[in-house]
Amino acid sequence: MKFEKRAVFGWGPSGATPATPRKGIAVHYDGSDQSLAKHKHAACRTYWRNTRKFHMGPSRGWADIGYSFAVCPHGIVLEGRGLNKVQAAQPGGNTTWYSVTFMSGPSEKPTDAQIKAFRELRSWLRGKGVAAALRPHSGFVSTSCCGNILRMMISNGTLTGGTPSSSKHPGSGTNAPPFPGRLITQPPVMRGDDVLTWQRQMRKRGSSITADGAYGPSSEAACRKLQAERNLDVDGVVGPKTWAATWA
Ligand SMILES: [Zn+2]
Ligand SMILES: [Zn+2]
């Protein structure tokens, strides 16, 4: 994950109240198109600084920028409040959900790099005990945020591991079957043909797990072992990278 800390923007530690959001991630966007994909990343940093100024200014008066993180069209995660702070962006979920905003507006389709950065951020947060759930800002209050494009990407699984429509499957160029489009995880035990396909390949690699199509603790342990061997994030979740690594 490409990550820019607060210090990159010239900010000290966040003065926001501590909290432990664990329920999942609330997804946000910008209410107007920003065209940041057409500019160098420096424009994203300027945008992020301006967002904080606006949030701390007279119209909002918040203690800090409203979000914990942002993902930009260049595939970089920008730190806002960061870990373990109360959010300001989603009343109703400010102490219990993280907030991540896409640096794009209503008619801008997030770039593949941006979607990848979001998935990486989500996987990192899950490793810190944050639940898998994603919820649009509009799931808390009546708002247009996070727009129809992102709401669709939440409901069709694009943000959780489905392959962005315009990109190739991870592992293409190898004989890996296409990533199934959902993260394989437990508990609860997840079942399906995708689990079975993955388990069979793991057995070909020498794992002694049972190929029964049910992703339980022993499958997860085998997954973690593979991830450690391949220098992937060791989170026990079969996402696109782990899937590709299983056939690589
Ligand atoms: Zn929002
Ligand atoms: Zn950028």
C-alpha cells in the first residue's frame, strides 16, 4: 500500500478524540468532480490540504479533517485523522465506523489504481480488527454521498475484491483462474466452488487441507502460511493477490 502520512502535508498529530471504530468502513466521495486523475499527484496533496482547511474552518469547525483516510486516482492512500480517532464525516457512525473518501466526484469513475488502493487499505484495516462491512455515507443519513458509481461498486463487490471492469485479472499471464470476485474469509465458514478451486490448488502445492469447499480455520491457517511465504500481507483472507500467488 502506498501511504502518505500526515507529515507529508505538514500536519502534526490529529487533535481528534480517540475512538476505536471497528464496524467497517463508511465510503465517501466529493460532491463535485475534481479531475485529479488528469493532474499530477501534487494536486491531490493540495486538494487534501484544502479539504482540511475547509473542515476546520468556519463552515464546519471540526477538530481536524473529517475523514480518516482518502484514496486518490494515482493509487495512493492519504492519511487524514488516521487510526483510532472519532470521525466527523458521518454522524451516526462517527465513533464506530472508519471513514474513507474517494478523491473523485459524482461523474468520475474511480481509477483501477484508486480501487486497488482502497482494497489494500481495507485489508490493512481488517488486519487491525476492523470488520469487513462497507457502507455508503447515505447508509447513515440522507445524502448523495458517496454517489451512484461508488454505491454500485459497493453492492457489486468491486470495492471488496471483484476485478475492476477495465483491468486484467491479477495473475493473468499465469494459469490462474479468474479471481472469484469476493474475498474468501472466515469466520463464519465461507462455502463455494471458488473455495473448492482454491483448496484443490493448495493441495497441489502440498498443503494437507481438505478440499471440501468450506473455508474454515485450517484453510485460513494454510492461507496465512502461503501469504507469509510469498511476502504478502498475512491476513488469512484470499483476495486477488493471494489468489494469484496460489497459482504462481
Ligand atoms: Zn460523505
Ligand atoms: Zn494522487
